[in-house]
Amino acid sequence: MVDPTSDLEENVDPEDAPTCATCGEPVANNPTHRVVTWVEDDAVQARHFCDDDCRDAWDDER
């Protein structure tokens, strides 16, 4: 997987890109990409989303 802190808007192969936590689509070369991070049990967690709508849907599911 691509480093979640990297710039995912350029030259990322969809096979290497993270997938959206809501719809499962690869998040590559997408300027609307969003990432949510948090610490849980002393470990950093991250979820990637293709846009604000998917991010909001994930919030609603939690």
C-alpha cells in the first residue's frame, strides 16, 4: 500500500492505491481523496475515502 502521508494525486497505480473504506474503489489520482486518522490501542489507524460523500457515509455507519 502507498504511504498514507504521501501525495496520492499523482502517478499512483490503482493496484497500489488504498481503497475507499465505504465503496471499495481505489483512491488513486483523485483530488477529492480524504483520509481520517486516529489512535486506537496505541496504534495509528487510517481510513481512506474517495470523496466527502463516502467519508460522511462512513461516519454515519459508525
